[in-house]
Amino acid sequence: MSTRNPPVIDHLDTELIRELETDAAQTYTDLATKLHVSRNTVRSRFERLQTAHVIRPVCYVPPEVLGYSFNVSFGINTQPGKLEDVANQLASWSAVHTIILCIGRFDITGGRALFRDRSDLLDFLNHGVGSIAGIRSIEIALQLHDVKLSTGVLANLPSPTCDPTDLDSTDLSLIRELQRDPRQTITHIAKKIRATETTVMRRMQRLKDKRVINIIAATNPFLLGYDGVAAIWMKADLGKVAEVANSVASYPDVRYVGTHTGSYNIIAWVIFKKLNDLGHFLNDDLGRIPGLRDIEPLTHLKIVKSSFRYLHE
């Protein structure tokens, strides 16, 4: 949906989105009770927000739990006239889960490109980005550690953490179904994965208790009126990377911070209502952090791809 004519979001919509960002598995009845409205009102609001692409229920699973050893972010510059074409070709790769058009040092920034081993990563570099005409340059950053990951826009959620756990084929089939449609019924899931409803309920509860699965709503910040959305690639002094990353993560409008390899050793994702607020953060707040030497803000223009389906068919 184009952001030129975003839907009108009122107070009830905002409260509903906040609840869904926290737990998108809640029933319409539970949500209606919390919001003091009718079940039909909640259902109609939910369907309107989903149809307008404001929210999207997703099942988030930490990539490492699914066996991904390499989580890569990248910045790409394209040849004139090739921006959309390059972005769409990158988005066609199942391993790449985020593609954003932006203004700054790079024309395209991508993240959550997930690979199980070195050979998969090399194949992507050689036959993925290496085969796309129109790429002028690329900078690769391999994630080392998540410092902060808050999946909400309105709900500033704590970083999801999970207990070490072994997943068998039934667990993986269940996760795959939840990533396809996290709000489908237990009965439908049981039929699809050929298990009893009791088994599905027990497995789901176990995965929730271990925080392997988090059923949430992914929200499009542009459609909520956020203009200051950006990725920030940063260089911190050696020996100060962890300290700087924790300082950056302390700001509430910072939703993600990770340490990375490469010339930029910290990457953050921030959301501000106004561009002026983003400018204040870049010029004033980050400027006060000792050990932070250089920043490259990449102001987002368009979300080409944002996927949480880490298990492929």
C-alpha cells in the first residue's frame, strides 16, 4: 500500500496495535475485554488494519534457534536507474528477509540475510548479489551479537530471549505453520502437520515457555506517521564497541542494536515521529557517547521486503 494516502489511525486503533505488538495470538474476545469495546469492533478494526498493511501478525523465532550461524546486513549502491530493479532481485532471494530503499551512504540497506554455513553465504555473495546487474558497490557486515531487539513500534518490548532447546521434526513443522499464519486455529494446524490437537497445544505451550516462538504484530511505521525511520551504521573505537553499543541501546526510540564485523562495527535501527527528532538524536544524543567516532545514517524511504518466515518450504 502506498504511504501517500495512509489510513486514518485513531486512539482505539493505536491501543489495539499496541496490544497486538505485545501478543498477536490474543483472541478477539480477550482484546475486546481489555479495550472495553465489542468483539465485533475489535474484529473489524483488526481486519481493516491488516488489509491496509498497517499490521501483520507474525511468528518471530530467533534465527540461531533454527540453525542459522550467519546473520548478515549489507549496504548497496546501485547504478543510475537500477535502484528498484536491484532491490526487487535481492528481495526474490528467500535468504534475504529485509530490503529497504534509503537515502545516505547506501541506496539500499538489507538485513536478516540468514545462512546456515559458510558455503551458503559464499553462494549468496557469488551467485546472489554477484549475479545482479546494476550493483556498483556493496558493504557486508556480519552480525556478532544482538545488543537490543525490540520488535514493536508502539510497544517498546524487551529483547526476545530463548532458552536452549532441541527442536524435532514436529516442532519445526509447527513453527513453519505458525510462520505461515500465526493466528490459524489449533485444529487447522493439527490437520496440516498430522498431529493431535493435544500434541499441538502442548508443543506450542512448550515453545512459548522457552520463548522460542513469539507471536506478535509487525507494524509498518510509515503508515503510523513515523517519518524519522533509519538504520545507522556506526564506527566505535576498538575496545569501546560493547560500551558504545549499550549506550546507543539505552535510548527508547532505538529498536535494534547489534555489533558487527567490518568497517562499521555497530548497526542500529531507530524510529522517530519527525525528521527533526531523528536529526536531534544524530547530532546531539549520539554526539555525547564517548568512543563513537563516525556515523552513517540511512534514512528509510520504502520497505521493499520485511519477512519473518525463516523456515523455507
